[in-house]
Amino acid sequence: MPAWGESTGAQRPNILFIMADDHTRAATGCYGSKTMKTPNIDRIAKQGMKFNRMFVTNSLCAPSRAVLLTGKYNHCNGYYRNGQKFDRDTETFPRLLQQSGYETAIIGKWHLLTEPAGFDYYLVMPGHGRFYNCPLKEKGQPWQDGGKGGQPYEGYLTDVLTDQAIEWLENRGATEKPFCLMLHHKAPHEKHDPAPRHKNLFADEVISEPPTLLDDYKGRAPEHIQDNLIYSRMAICHYKYYKEATEKYPDDREKATRYMYQIYMKGYLRLVAALDENVGRMLDYLEKSGLAGNTLVVYTSDNGFFNGEHGFFNKMWMYEESMRTPMLMQYPGVIKPGAEDDHMVSMLDLAPTFLELADADIPQDMQGKSLLPLLNGENADWRDAVYYHYYAQFNTPEQYGIRTDRYKLIRYPELENGPEWELFDLTEDPQEMNNLAEDPEHAHRLAAMKDALVHMRREAGDTG
């Protein structure tokens, strides 16, 4: 295993962490997309490692980012829902890297409302920002919490953020220090405003539909939550530009869903195209500048996303498309090119990974595990399940559960008519269409999964 870190006298790696917003595996070439080509994102997979089972603990923008920063579940870092203010005194991996001698920066989406702490430099958008001439808030300027403040930067946001990231790398003063640069894109989060060069991309194509696009939830979702599901349906949610489908086909859900799917997906994929191009720009810069050889590059998304699966267009639910994200890492000389990993890894694991690579102490209360053994191809002793907890928001009920290699158990604890369960056999039913929770033949499996869930909640400290 290669050695690095101050304790060994080796050079500590730079870290370039690129995070997309709502980018699903299904719209990533190296994860099997037949429609969306992502040659630059795929470069990271070819030059490094593709993680096949990367999970978030809460599939929502800001809470997932709080988990990333702290290496702790939301019930431990205190950040549960969008709209909360992140406690600036919270211990985070950027602050710890900074204390250990790293130069730290974040450019792009922050979304945690309070001023970023632990960064030598920041340039962040207010709230979700916008794709054209987006205001950005720069360190050193008067800070306003939330979606206020900033100066407009002319141009297309995905390009602008990359421009600014490259400019920071070129102009940073403390070049003797290793750096940790977090580049957080808005894309492909709605609103779907494409770059001018992509406005007609896919215009003449028919995007292939997922097999569960017309899911009617019969035999799957508990009856008491089906009303909540309508807020996630692509052709029924009536805000912004989704009205077009229901106005065209007001009495035909199938036609409305198929019509809306084409509109929605073309808009979404146009944003992914610009995202991929700009990932390529960052990789090219690292190579041309000579930084690539000692830089860990990470690409992931803050959460998964439904691209029409189950008729959905969002996230939050504890189904596979929502709780799984792409994650790719390259680090020349350490990660074998073209490697793949099938361990169940989590957003919790990134903070301790970065700290171990930096030869910095990992706080004992961090709940993730360093991925370093996996990056080295070791047969590591690893977790056999992941835990998920979404806190009720956006017309989506609270849900928590456990996902093992084969089974998934979801509990809805706060429904009007009492708690409900979903149990899926992911080997026999990978698309999660058949809820086994009420099937007598699977009573033993349900009981075993309930026991495992109780154990994992205790282990995670989620006993509320």
C-alpha cells in the first residue's frame, strides 16, 4: 500500500471534490445509461474506481450536505431538513483539514444558509442559485444568511463555477500547502435552463422510458401513503412548468406521464451535458498543470434522483433510485485504473476518508468509515447494511429503514392511521414493485429485518 502523510514524510494528496445536485446513476454513462453519454465523468471511472453501491442517509439537498461535512447522521449533526441554519461551530472535515495544514475552498452550492466556516476561500450561490448570471457570495464581502446577497457573475452557471474553480487553483497563494477544493454544481437540479449550446440537444430523439414509469402502486405502497405519492408523480405535480402535460391530457394519466417524461428528461439531460463538459475541463486542468499525479478526484451527487421510475421526478423516498448515487474516485498510483467496488458505502464515509488521506486525526464521534482500504483494493471488514432516515418535508412522510445486500425494510412511523411498512426482496424484485410486508410467507423475514433495524438504529444512536 502506498504511504503518505506527514507521519511518513510523504506528500499529502490534494483533494478535488466535485458534487452534482440530483444527478442519478441512470443518467451517467459508466453506470449504464444508453441515452446520456458522459465521457468526462466516465474518465474518472476509467482512471480510478467506480463505486457500485454508494448510498445517502437522507435523500435531500441540505441534510445530505450536512452528513458529507460532518461524517455524522442528521440526528447527530442536528441538521434534519432543508431551510435550517447550519451551526457554524459544528466540527467538519474542511475545518479539520484546514487545521492540519490544508488550504480549503468551496465554490458553488452551499445551501446551508449560514456563512461557510472552515474554508480559506468560498464563492457560493444564495440558495439554489440560477443558471444565468447567478449572484455569488465571496469570502471577505458582507455576508447575508440564506438566499440573500452576492454579486452577479455573467454567464452560464455550470461554466462560471468551473472558471472560478480553475482561477482559484491558478491564483492561490499558499502553493506549498495541499488543497481541498469542493466544487458544488447546481446542475442538474431544476429549473432546467440549458446552456445555449445545448438548447436543441435531444430535440429529435425519443428518450427511452423506465419500465416502472406507469407504476400504479398496487400491491406495493401502503394504502395510507398513496395520497402522498402524488406529489412525486411527474405528470400530477402542478407547479412550475409541469402544468403542460396535465393541461394537454387532463383525463389520461398514461398519456400525460409519457408526454411529460419526454419534456422533463430532455431538460434534465441537457444540464447533465454541461456538467460533464465542465468535469472534463477540471480534469484537463489538473493534467496540464501537473497537479493530477497527486490529487484525489471525487465525483458524486448530493442524492439520487428519479428519472421517471415509479412515475417520479424527485427524490426523498427510500427507493433505490433516490438513495443511491454515482461515486467515482481517481488517485494515480493508489487507486488501480478501471477498478470497481461493490461494498455498501455511504455519504458518511467521505469525511473520515479525506482526513485519513491527509494524515489528520479522525474524531471518534464520526460515524462513517474511511474508504482507504477499499481504494487500495483490500478485502476490508465492512458493513453489511446501510441506514436511512428522511424527516417529513415537502408532502413526503417521515421514513426510516435498513437496506441489506438483499432486502430493504422501510417504516413510515407517523401516518394518520398508524405506522406502515414496506419490505422488498431486491434480488427477486430489484425495481421494488412488490411489497412483502403483509405476505405471511415472508413473516419470518419481516421479523428478522425489524430486529436488524432496531439494532442499527441503536448503533447509529437514532433512538428518538
